[in-house]
Amino acid sequence: MSKKIFLCSICNINSGTCNEDCKFCSQSVRYKADIERYKQKNMELILQEAKAAYANGALGFCLVTSEKGLSSKTLEFVCSIAKILTKELPQLRLIACNGTATLEQLLILKEAGIKAYNHNLETSKEFYPQICTTHSWDERYETCQNINKAGLVLISGGIFGLGESHKDRISMLKALKSLNPASVPVNFYHHNEALELNPNPLTTDEALKLIQLTRDMIVDADRIMVAGGRELMFKDRQSEIFSYGANSIVVGNYLTTSGRAVNKDLEMLHSLNLEVAKSVK
């Protein structure tokens, strides 16, 4: 594992407008979670967030929308953002995360300056119907295949702690391995009181072992990224994730929840003699 830690920042450019029924997601309109909802974030605010992320050491900047797939309107919006950010901050790796997408759509994003696309499998094919019924796991897998065909960097991972079995975790990781992702986001379920899904929470030791399992099973991935749920899952043991195989983290806020202050993460890395990556492999 590289001793240089890759930092990524998330920008929620469209929030809480999704009609899907994913039981783990507070952005679905079905569950009426108490979150901020808007259709398009102001471009100046997006640019400010991108500049702040880069100033804090983030090389990845992910443009996220809350909808099932990449609509023509969203495609146009993301492309317009990408063109501006590419001009203003050419050092950033722009990542799109806009749901299921066709090969044609992904090629348009690539032309606009998007370098990578994040689309998680979330869980195993077998368990997926337990957490979502409005679209299939196969659609997610096909989108990941399209990302590879488009020549974009594939970022794909999943969520642990949804109530899945260990067999489901193995199945998901095997499927991810078959896609050969460059980066694997490892998320831990964060319960919102509006959501019906409320499984028994993982212990910190279990979560650390799942990071190790991910690294052991997807050995060719450049990065194992600990993303959503990090602060709540690990609390004062966050520094341990790197000894279990993580070499990337999301810094700053998440989609609908606040993250830890970036300076705290930078202090943690410094205390562990871990460097912040200055370039993307």
C-alpha cells in the first residue's frame, strides 16, 4: 500500500430529488428525510468548493447528482461545470457520479473534461432486491462496464452494514474485482431516522476487517477509499484504517451529512507520517 494518501472531495450539485426507493438513501423523495433539497447548485458555489478542496490537498473532485440515471438535462449541466473547472483547476481529477449511464453519455462527459466516473454496486446481486426495487443491480454493473468501455477511470465500491450477510460481501467484492476498478469506495451505512432500513450496526473491529477484506480481494485497485460513514463508524479510531489497507479518504462534507473538519484529517495523516498524494496515478 502506498504511504501517500489520496484525498477526494464530494460536491452535491443536485440534492434530494431522486424518485428511486433505495432503502439506504435519504436523498429519495419517498422517505421525506429532513435534508436540504435543490435541483442545481450555483456554479460560483461549485467553483468555490472545488478551489477549497484543492487548497486542502484533494486531487479528486466528485460532482454528484441524486437521480437514478444520467438525464439529458443533467448531462448538459455536468458538462458545463466540467468545462469551467477544467479551465480554472486543471490539476483536479474531475469525477462524475450521476447514476446509470450509457456509453454515449459517458463519452460526452469525457469530451467535456470528466476523467473518472463513480458508480457503486452497493451490495451483492443477491441481496440488492432487499434494498432497492425500482432498478436492478444488473443496470449498475452494466454502467460500470460502460465506464470501462468509454476509457474513463472506474470508481466503484459499496456499502457495508445494510443487513447483508458475509456471503453477500464476498459476492459484491468478487463482482467489483471483475470490473477492475482503479478506486474502491468503502462506505458504512449511516442510519437516518426517516429510513425504514435499520439493521444492527457493525462494530469498529468488524468494519476494519472489511477494509482489509476489500484490499485483499481487490489487490489490483490503486486505491481503497474509506468514504461515507467514516467518522461515525470509527470515531477516535479513524487512524487505524490505513493499517488495514486504506490509502484514500473523502475529506470535507458528504452528500447530506457533515464530515470532520479537513484540518483534523490533515493533522491525523501528519501524526501517522503519511503524506498527502500530490499526483494521480
